[in-house]
Amino acid sequence: MASKDKGKKNQPPEKKRSPVLWVIAAVAVVVAVLAGTGNLPFFGSKAEAGKSFNLTEKETRPVLDPAMFSGQTRMAYAAAQKNPEILNEVYCYCYCDAPPFNHKTLLSCFTDKHGAG
């Protein structure tokens, strides 16, 4: 056993790969894929320019009662009910501003069952 320990002492320590590098690599891959498909958030096409924040039209309808839903959907509706002024400043990227929904902001998705999926 002593001879095995002596051999390990003379060897350089094993290099451990940092999990941070794996996270950075994974993010880089995701960004590359999104860039390749043209779906980078906050960097939309010229047609979408200015749609991210400070929208001219605001939603005035109330958010549906979160008790109508369960699980994560309930939590999403509760968050929308608690923070309507924030969601009313954000463009909805599911393109529900077009017919048949004609939503004005992200808050609009929570004034009907659209936010439930």
C-alpha cells in the first residue's frame, strides 16, 4: 500500500473542470441557436422595433381571478394581478396582438384564459 501512495505523491493533481465553464458553454450554444433562428429576445426584427417597453396602448381590463386556475398557472395569474403596471409595459412575444386576440400588452394575456396556455 505504501508503494501506491508514493506513486500518487509524484503525480500532478487532477484538474477539475469548473461547472461555470459548462454553464457558459451551454448559454453560448443556446444563444447561437436562437441567433441562427432569429429569435433572440430584445433583438427582434425592424418590424418589432419599439415593441418591448413603453407601449402606447395599455390594457384596462382586470386580470382574471387566480383562484380559477391551479399550479403554476395560478401563480402566473396572481403575479399578473399583483403587478399589472409592469406587465402593462411589456410587449407579448406570442404575437397575440394580432387577430383573433388583439391584445395590447402582456397584461392582456391575463385578462382572459390566454395566459393559461
